[in-house]
Amino acid sequence: MSLNPSIVKLILSRLSPLLILLILISVSPACHRRVTAPPIRTGPEGSPLVRVRLLNRAQIVNVGGGAGGVLISDAESGNKIAAVPAGGHWDVLRFGPAAEIRVAMPDGRVSQPHRQGVKIEALGAGAFVELGKQSYRGELYIYPGTEGLLMVVNSLPLEQYLRSVVPAEMGGLDIRYLEALKAQAVASRSYAMSLMGRNQQYAFDLTADTGDQVYKGVQSENPVSDQAVMETAGECLTYRSRVITAFYHSTSGGRTADPEEVWGKQFADSNPYLKSVEDDRLDLSSKWNNWTITWTRQELLEGIKRTLPALVGLSPEDIGEPTDIEVLEKGPSGRSVLLKVTTEKRVLQIKGDQIRSVLRQPEGSLLPSTLFDLTVENNAGGTVIVASGKGYGHGLGLCQTSARARADDGEAYTGILKHYYRGVSLVKLF
């Protein structure tokens, strides 16, 4: 079957739509926040304090300490609640008719209620706070969350936070990739600094997952990435004297994305340092340089049916059964920027990176990138739809796999950063 590679229409039904309604989707994920001034709170070594949400909507939180134990105190008054001995683990939960936060002791007793939550800090130099089986630097705060549940926030110096983030995000923990890890450290520090303090009315600055930056606590720390953090201590990227939100991604597929392709014109105008640039220094070991995803007709339809309601804010009944899809437009980097989904009742248009959420892989994970072509193929098992693509992630800013290749070729971290972020300055802020 001969198909136009830029516009592929999958005619899955002859039913005429009952209603044509164009819904333009341009929703940006929670991590798209505008840059702000750095926070005024600092840690003991002068590094700003960052607040990272570790858990949300937890029912019971198990906390403890290693060699030194931990101190639990009231988050509002600072009054001591209990000292948990070394190796001990106690539970924090919401208890009683008013779902108040209390500390449950091993003998079954519970503390008085703590209206604003509790604070957990390690006792002894170099000690960590344990949350379940994970260890964290700094302090933990357990706050009342929504629907009678708990939220856990880790407050710690930014440089200590980066010791976990850089290896968790970049990988490639080999000394020959040191310059790439240094570039990642500066990008991650800049990203965090641009968000810290923006919403002081809230309990946290960033999340510990891909919504912001992956943060796993002490367990992910590594000597090589520690060196990268130390050698770039306090360094951030600025544009017109403001710290930038330095977006980055796994694999570009040969060219980074234009910001308007990903999250629209307003986002692009707010982040002028993000440009679509050639990225020919590929790490050929990455499996995401070229990829193929195959669906049966039923798999594709069922996947679209599951994902559309949350994206467009309509019930499955209001949307109707999906029948056709068509890639209407591609952007300057070759990424798909406009997808038309036709159902029995409506015509929906999905924009930019949201396309990855609609065309999920058969097992349910996001499509690797929007840099793809669709084809319809017939084989012994019937008709299948094939996405042949390149890259992984939204495609904005620093490409991690290419940064490793550039470092391996001897390029310094400063050159790596200025290739991906245009018109920026590298400034030591603390």
C-alpha cells in the first residue's frame, strides 16, 4: 500500500460522524513552570534548600534511622514527639474521625494529633533518614494530603539533591563521560533553581519523578557523578540574567525539537533559549536511535479509547468509538505536531507532545517520541499499523545520549551546554 509519509489516514470504519467538534489540545505537563528568583533559604554549606515531594496520597508512612536514629517533632511547633532508636522504624498515619496525623509507636500507642504534620531528622553527623527501604539526606516532612492521605517531602541542600538526580537522570557512570555528567549537573541545577521558591504557598518545589527530575535518595549516588556535581558547584545557565528551566531528554533522533512543536507558541515564546538544532553526534549504543512500534487495529483503537477521555475532558460516552486517525502536520524537526482522531461522534485534534499520550504502546507506555511515520501493513495475521521512529522523550534541550558521545569525543561540558541552549550564560550563583 502506497502512503504519503507525512499524512497517514487509517480508515477503520465507514460510519459518518454524528457531530463534528474540533478540540484543540495544548495542555502542558505540570513541570512547565516559569522561572523565578532563587529561594532565600540556604543549607549549612550555602547551597539553597530544595523541597522534593517523594510521596503523594500515601496511607501509612514508615520512617526510621540508621546508626544514629531519628528525631520526630511537630512540624508546626517544633516540639519533640519521640526519638526513634538506631534501626527502629515507626509509622505515621492519619487516624480517628478527623483523620489527624499521628505517630504510631511499636507498642501500639499513638501520639497526640499534629495538625500541620511532622518533621523527621537524622541524629548524628552523616546519618540519613529512612523512608521504607530508601535513605535520604536532609529532613523529611509528612503533611496532610488530599482525601485523608499523606504527602512526604524531603528538604535538603540543592547540591546534595543533585548527587542523586544526576546519576538517576543521565546514567553512563564512567569517567570518560564526566563532561556529559557535568553538563547534566548544570542543567539539573538550573532546572531546579528556576522552580524553587516559585510556589511558597505549597509544600514542595519539585516532584521526585519524571514530572520534574528523577530523585532516588542516597542509593543512586555515585563517585563519578559526585565529581561532576562538585566540579560545577553552584553553576547555572541564565538567559537575560534569569535562571533558565533547562529541559533535557534522553535521545533526540538526530535533531532536537522546536519548543512550539512540543508545547505550543506560548511555551516557545517563554523559553527562547530552546531551539531545534542538528544533533549528529549520536551514541549509537542507544536503542532509541531507531525504533518500531506495531499495533493491531484493535490494539490501536482500544488504546486511543482509553487515553482520550483524560486528555480532552470528556466521558467515553461523549467521545464515542474511535474510527480513524490522521497525522495532519509535522514541525520543523520532522516531529508530528497535529493528530486528528475521528470517532463516531466527534473529530478531535491532539497537539504536540500529547500525541505520545494518545498513541501509546500496546503495553500502555508512552510512544517513545513524536518523531515518527505511520504506515499500514498487511501480513499473515491481518492488518497492522506501524510507527517507525527515532528518539526518546520530548526532544527539548540537552540530548543525554548525544552529550555522552560528545564527552567521549573530548568536548567540554561548556560546549555541550551551549550547543543545546542558545544565547545563555554560565554563571556561578553560590
